[in-house]
Amino acid sequence: LRRMYLQDWVLTNTDPAVYGTSINVVVPMDVHTTLAERGIIEDPSIYQAESRSKWVSTSDWKLDSLLVIDHPIPNSIISIACIDTIADIYINDELVGHCNNEFRSWNFSIPDHLLTVGSNRITIVLKSPVNYALQQYNLSPYDIPCMEYMNGGKHWNFIRKKACSFGWDWGPCFPTMGVLGDVIIQEDLMAIDNICLNYDLDDNSIDIKLHLSQDIVSQPKLYVKVEIIKDCSVQVFECDDIVVESSIVSFNINLEDVPNLWYPHGYGEQNLYTIIITLFTGTLSLSFEKVIGFRTVELITDTGPNNDEESFYFKINNKSVYIKGANWIPLDCFPNRVSNEEIDLLLKSMIASNMNCVRVWGGASYESDYFYSLCDTYGILVWQDMMFACSLYPSDVDFLANVKVEVQQNIRRLSSNPSLMVWCGNNENEEALFNDWLKSNPNNSRGKEPLIVDYHKLFIETIYKTVQEELKFKNKLSIPFWASSPSNGICKWGDPALQNKGDIHYWGVWHGGKSFDEYLKIKPRFCSEFGFQSFASKQTLSKVLHDEDDWNITSPNLEYRQRSPAKGNKAIIEHIMNQFRFPKDFDSVLYQSQLLQGISLSTAIEHWRRLYPYCMGTIYWQLNDIWPGTSWSTIEHGGNWKLSHYFIKNSYESILVSAFVNDGNLEFWATAENEDVCILIRIDMYSVQLSQLLQNWSLESVNINQESTKVSSLCISDFENPCDIFFRIRGTINNVQEHEIYENQVFLHPLKQYNFPSCSINIEKYEDHVRLLTYDNIAYYLYLQTDTPGYFSHNGFMLYPNEPRNIYFTPGDIQHDSNWMETLSVKTLRDGY
């Protein structure tokens, strides 16, 4: 199979009056970063450069490449792995194909007369996504509304492109254009494009589908050889009992030995195998190799005894899994700027903070093969949204046909990854439709009924039907499908905010302006979105804001980084004033906002873990950032952990000890969803002003058998001066010497009511760690910072007198490992007053 990769291209604007110079480029590429790298536009990420680069995506651009061949290539095709988004493909000035979906790969046949011996010109014309979306909207017989964000674009629901490139409430508007994958000219010979594997745990067999690049038009004698390899062990199977349907070859093999199953992080090993499948057709042998894991996955939605409740939880290999996760958005506005190392750092950060699930959110894009392979390796389950979010969509024949191919291709590409947990049809579209979030233009509206019909045609009749066609296995789906998030279930129309079934998105604290205590009133089956904003660190903001005049939360350039202005900075400051004494300087504002975010998220997570097994998972919003700015992320653009992410790490520990005020009592709880343990719980009551232990209690041999249980309760009215006391909770596994599994603390009132004393921190530096000590007073919410990208082993903790703490650091870049101590600084809550 002869393949010719087209890597070297010349980029020009189709209108020389807009930009008349040619630029040499190498694919993959996008127009914005190409222009920025050449100094034609400023870096789109800095200051307010976004508004000055809008002309880029309202223009059409052209890529030209020369291909020299020394002999004719009959029966050839041009293959494009990923193109963003609207493009016409020409060979020697003759149109051979049109692309209109960023989420698909493309193959176009080349007429034999087009490719000639010698030099051939390949041209890709990239059309403006902004203009295309408007054109498609104008063709619609009625208004189909979508969300519009600060500085954002319109009508992005009419183009199959990353929605957030038109702006969102946490990111800028850069409707990107470019070639994001390989461009190849090759002979059009049969090949195995993808495989789909379904493992049956009961009879230890595998159902295998091979998806070929061409139909098998005749019925030769086919047989397959399957090699399953782990370490030095190889199992070989041959099979001639094969079913052929067009381009799909299906067969089943019975395994001789029961494989080591794949489990998510915290529930078992991530056992992976290499499978090599060779299909023999008589004249051809086609091979395909992939790393796989054996597991089964189910979404359990059983009806309760009173018929108005339904469970919502996932089982892996027949074992219930409590989901601890975060929502994932694009790592950058421009995908070509994202490295594999950055993806790896983020996913390792999830494991380091005790997570087992990532939700790939529907307003972005399906992630790279590398991303899913790392999730397989690390044991991170993937909640995979289809790429639809916060909008209503058309349902004309062409749009639905385009989506069907998109869904087929991505299911076939991804579903053999053991980390795939669920396919979800969209993000919040059902909720938007039910609650009338999106208002149609009254001059071009036909009411709500056609929008409901559109929804059903797209998500049920097209997407759900396609999922069934691709994943049906023994009368059920091999990977579950959930129509929308949040939702009550497939075709179960009703309020998606109901807490007794399905999943919910809870935004009452942030968007509703309610206090953190409001979380304690919410009792969901599963919460797949909730969050709270904070400012990024000065270290991250300084990458894009270089003037000291910008170090003020109401400076124009910093406010420009806030894309949720209706609440935004005002909400952060309001909650700061509810919880803390007002910060004395800009650095303290940033610190308090991240501490505030950590308290908010941990309040929710710990409450919903206490509800186990009624509530079976939380996926908070959001893990990461698309640019340096103010948002709901707990990890900043570039990979630095915010202070809040350390709270996530503690709240997601395998064993949780926690406390909260309930009806005048302080209740103490222990939670362990996946372990049978006997623990010793210590409860210490301290005076804040004196930094002294006033009283303590010990709970010996508390058995926690995969449950959440109340272990003790204290009456608050029994304590004098509750504005001077707080409680420290520690849990230790019995019979494991000095193995502290979790530490927590609870205050009875907002922290602004406490008179925290000053304290001195001693820092001892060693080869690979530092040792922190205080001898006088307790250091409250100790915050460590360094200029080196990465994260600490602990942060945001209480440092008690004469209890030194060793701190280690994981660098984002191993080359900077030795430098982190040089810029280390520490700060306490008291220091910011």
C-alpha cells in the first residue's frame, strides 16, 4: 500500500486585499497560530488580542501543496484525518471533495485522469466557519436558537465544529480553521479501519467486528487469526465461522484462559493486552493491532419500591463503582498547541487526586487516541459526550446524515477502549428545551413544537439508533447510552433537575447565589456538574498580563478574562465577604478565591459521598482551563494546581472522615465505598486564639464495610464560645502503624468570625523535599507556591505546632525539578487580612 504524506504547504488568503503574502506551513496546522508565529497577528491569548483577530475567521484561506509522482496511481484516494471545518478539496484545480465536519475523517476518490506523472497541485480551501454558520442559519425555515456568550459568535449550532471555539462562559471566541491531521494520497486498497470488541464475562468469549474500508463484494473463503498478547504470554485463535455484511466482518472466539480483567483506578488493576487480528481473504491478508482490556460496563437504572425513584450507577465487571471525577474541556483554544505531555500531566493529576472518571464535555471535541490510551493505562473511566451542548440543533436530512457518520466513526474508533464508560447524547440540551432557556427570534419562530421534533429526530431517531446499531450485543448495549446530561432517562420527558432519578447538574450555589450550606439540601442520585469559580494564580496570569496595573480584579484586562460577567467576579467577592475578612491586597484576593472554591467543592463532594449508596457519583465542573483566566477550573492553564484542587484530592480519598452541622448537632461520618476497613477515629477540639487542644475523643474499631455511616454526634449548644473552636478529625486504619488515611476539619461558623493568630513558619530544605514546622500557633490553610509548574504533595492544610510536615513536589517539566525550592513561598489565611 503506497502512501504519500502531504506535509509541506503554502498558506494564502483567498482575498489578497485582506492579506496578500504567502506563508510556508507544515500540517497539522491552524491559521491563527500560523499567523501569530509569523508575527502577522499578536498572540491571540494575551491581553485583549482576541477582538483584534476576528478578521482571521471571517476570511477564506487556501492551502496549496505539490505532489510529484513518477508513475500513474490508478484507483487512488485522498484521505484527511481531521479538518477544521468547512473545506473544498481540489486536485489540479478540479473539485474532488467537500468537508463539513470537524469530528469526521474524510476519504475522497481521485479520478484516474487527475493525477498525472510529474507535478500535481493539491489545494484545500478553508471556508470561514463564521460565514458558513450564518449561511446555514439563513437557510433554515425557522429560528433554531443557541447560547451566545461574551464576545462570542452566533449560530454555531449549524456547523459541526467545536462549539466552544465560538466562545463560552469560561473561554474566548476563536473560530479556528486548519488541517488538524494527516493528509495522505494512497491507493484505494482494502484495509481494516477499526475493530469493535465485546467481552462476555459469563462464557469467557469475545464477539469481534472488523470494520473494513471497502465492502466485500464477493464471498471468498475468509478466515481470521487472532493473537492476544500480555507480557510473554500469547494466545492464538483461528476462526472461519465468519459473517460478512458489506464492510463488516463478524466472528466470535472462546478464550481458553480467563483474562485478567481491566478495572478503574481504586478498584483493581488496569490489565491491558495487545490484540493482533489478521484477516485472510485468499488474495489479501489484512492486519490490525490495538491495545485492549477486558471488562464489562453497565448503567443501572432500577426502579425503587414506590416507582417514582430510579437508581443511577455504573457497574464494571459486575462491581458497583462510585464515580469520582471532573469535567474535561479543551486544553487550549488551538489544538496544535497542546502536547501529549500536557495531556499526560492532567490525567496524572487526576490519579494523584484520587479520581477515577473524566467527562469529555459535549461543547468541545472527541479527544485524541493518545488521550484514551492514557485513560486505559491509568484506569480513568470516560463519560463521553457526543459533541452537542447548550443548544438546539437542526434536523434536516443532510445534517442528520452528517451526524450519523460522525457518530459511527467515533464509536468505531473509541469503543474498544476499556475506559469508555458511557456514551451521552449531549450536554444540557434536554434541560434547555424543557426549561425554555433558549428563546427563538419572534420574527422567525414556529414555537416550541418543531424544536421538540428536531430534538427527537437528532438524539433518539439518529444518534441513539446509530449507537444501537453499532453497540448492540446480546440484546443490550455493550457500552451504555444516556440521551442527555442531565436527564431522567431515554424518552423519559420531564424536569431534568429531579433528584430521585437520573443525573443532575446543580448550579444553585454559583448561578443561584446561595450559600454553601445549600449543598446539604440537595440529594441527587448522581451529580455530573456543579462548580464554583476562582481566579488563576499570579504565576499563570503573568503569562498573558504583563503590566502591574493589571493586578486588580476590576482592571479592564483582568475583567476581560472573566467570561461569566453576570455573576463572575461579583459572585466571587460576595462569597469572599460571606466567608472571610476582606483581603488586604491582590495576592490575597487570588488566594482567598481559590480557598473559597476549595471549601465550596469539598462541601458538596463530602455531603454527596455521605449519601452513598443513594448517591453514586460526582463529576465537578471543571478540571482544566482553555486559556489563562478566571473560571471554574481547579487546574490552571499550563497544569498548575489551584489551591482548590488539593481540597478535591482530600475529598476524593478512598476513605473519608467528615463532619457537618445538622439540626443543632455536629455529626461525624466515615465513608468507604470500596473497602472493608476497621479504623480509629480521633476528634480533637481546639481553641483558635490559644492554638491549644481543649478536648478530644477517640472512636476505637469503627467498622466501615463499603458504606457511609454516622459514627458520632456532639450537641453544639454544649460548647462555650463556638466562634473560638474548631474540630480536627483524623482516621487511621487499625493495625497499620502510623498510617493516616485522611484528615479533615470543621468550623461551626464562617471563618471571618474567628480571630486567627499570626504564626511563624520554619522551612527546612532537603534534597527532594522541604519540612515545614511551626512552634507557636496553628497555621490555618497554609498555601505553598513556587514559580515552577507542577504540584505539591500537600497544600492548603493546617500546620499544627510541633507536628512537622514533609512536602514533596511533582514538576510539570522534569527539567525544572531542582529549581522549585528556590522560589518557594508560604502564606496563611491570617497573612491575607
